[in-house]
Amino acid sequence: MQKMKMRDLSNYLTFSEGQEEYIRDCKVRNLRAGTIRHWTDSFTNMCHYIDPDTLISDFDENTMSEFMHKHISLKKAKRNMKSDPSESMVDRFLRVTEYT
């Protein structure tokens, strides 16, 4: 009997589709809801820097290092800036990203 072969779809999956597959896999492995929520939140944060429709096959070392640099810079800037309660989230984001 011939072995079944899995089709490699990694060259055709988008970042968003890959995230959906990963979350589905986490649920199949019965990971805690908090762990799944963490991965979902991480994906949401990454989507601020990486277009969800980007093909996974287009990712390279620079994609992730650029994300990490921007993300870490933004976190440092947020820590260093005082928040004005009357300021909208969009205005704050724009102000903080100008700082980095």
C-alpha cells in the first residue's frame, strides 16, 4: 500500500491563514485557553507591522528582525512617555511612533 503524502501548502499560506492553522493546532493539542489567547494577542501585535495577507513564503530573517526592532522600540517609547487620559489611542499611537 502506498503512503499518503501531505501536500505542502506553506508556500501558499498567508500570515493570517498560518495563524489560523497554528491556533487550530493549539486547540487540537488541548493547550490552555490562556496560552491560545497569548498567541492570538501576539499575532494581533504583529499585524501592526506585518500585513496579514503576506505570504509566509515571503518571510525571511529581515521580516522578523524588523518586527522585533519596531516592537521593542515602541514598547520602550511607551514606557518613557506619560499618557494623557484625554488623548485618543490613535493620537497616542501616532505620537509614540514618531518618538521611535
